[in-house]
Amino acid sequence: MRVVRDLGHGVEVVDAPEPPAEGAMIAVQSAGICGSDFGYLAAGSRFVLGHELAGLDESGRAFAVEPSFGCGTCELCTSGHYNLCPTALGSVAGLTRDGGMADFVCVPDEKLVPLPDGLDVRDASLVEPTAVAWHGLHRGGVSGDTSVAVIGGGGIGLLVVAAAAAMGAPDVALRARYGFQREAGERLGATEAGGKYDVVVEAAGAPAAVAEAIELCAPGGTVVVLGVHAEPLTLPFLDAFVKEVKLVPAMAYCRGAHGRDVKESARMLADRPEIVATLVTHRFGLDDAPEAFRVAGARGDSGAIKVVVHP
């Protein structure tokens, strides 16, 4: 089968054996490119790429996939907080094991997410990043009377805008780097950020964005950090201190009292088709994956928000 990986010469499509039949064999139909994929590549990962994926099982039923597997047996996993399992980062498709940017992938049955009516499997690679946004807003305590601001207009930031609106937030604002991102945010209901907000979501992955989020946060409010920061952060502590800002990291997604993040996210995408129409700006066949990564990596020039590869 064909797989997409970097063997030291840049992203390329190469031949590989079909995966061993452990769990469900999925014929991949869509795989999204995430900003974190570029981080994995920079770190020298040689695994098959792709943690945003969806496909068909051997009976033809459509699923999205939760790519972080965990051990499945510890107290954290069985209570629904499998994102916090000590082994979770050691078994992430596309990061620490082969992912789904391939013709086929095998995943544990419990990591399959049945698609609701109205969500095409070719669009369902968005379920995973949507669940990241959904989980972050739950961590921040967003409800129908919460004002929300988002820092960062990439795929995750725009999905936070959409999810906050779906949760009933009366005021959702966005700060984004590029004009096309701001326009996408407007289509999803965002206004330009100004003033102070109950919850501010940092989705840019830059230290300056965390500081900006604290500045936008209202007294007693919450800053949710979705961006991945590998290095120590220097924060404007005095501003956070005098406002008693709560700084809340949000790691992936889980199953909580509100339900399973990935299932709720799939439902939102099915109910609001304008989200996919707004976010997916480019689609490529699997053989054109190197070009797909070039376009995704040059978003300032290409206008890319979410680039999806279709085997």
C-alpha cells in the first residue's frame, strides 16, 4: 500500500506492507494536515504521517478515528480521561506510531467514531481537530452566558470559534494573523476582538499569544491554552495576578460528564456544513501529498486553512 512519510528526503509517498490486522482495518478516505505534523517532521519522525483521519471499515461503514490510544485499562482510561494516560503520548497515530495518511490503517475498535447522518467521510478528518477545540472549551467552562475570544486563526482557532457558537456563547471574537483567516472567522460568526472576555483560548502556539490571551482576559476569567509549547513560557504574571486569571491547559480530548468529545464534534460538523465549507480550502490525492504539505506550509501565500489528503 501507499503511505506518506519522511525518510530523510522530505515528505514523499512510498510503498509499505499493509498493517497487521490488529483491531479494525480502515480504508482511509480522508486525512488532514495539522500544524503539529510540521513539528513532528522537524523533530525527525519517520512514522507514517496522519492523525486526523476517517475511513471505511471492511463492511463499508464510515468512521472517524481517535488517534491517541492509551493503555485502555488504567483508571484514567476507564474513567474517560484517556488523554491523560501516562502511555498516551507513546501511542499516537502519526506521532509515535504509524498514522493514517495511507491507503489503510489498523486502529483499536474502541477508537472508532461512527459518523452521524449528514457528515461525509471525506470531510470527517475534521472530527479530530474539532474535538480538540470542543474539549478546550469544556475545560474553560464555556456556556450560554460566556464571552469568548480566540487567539489564532488556523484550523484549531476557527474550530474553537464554531464550537463556542454551538455551545451558545453570546459573544465570540477572533484575532488572526491573515485577512483570509479573519474572513473565515466572520463566516463562522466571529467578531473582531476588543474589550475583555470571560474565556480566552490561545490557539496560535506562540508564547506571545499566551501573553495576549492574558491581556484580553477579564478579571476572574480563564485562559485556555490549546497551543503546544515545547519550551518554558515567560508570562506577564502581574497582569494575570491582579486579575486572578486561571490558566488552563487542554490536552486533546476525552469522555466526560458532557459526553465523548469526538462524538459531539462529529454531530456539530454534521449539523453545520458551513464549517467544513469554510475550513477545507484545499484537497489533494494521496499521490500529491508532497504538494499538499507544501501548500499547507505556505499558508500565508496559499490561503490554506485546512488541507485534506484523499487516498
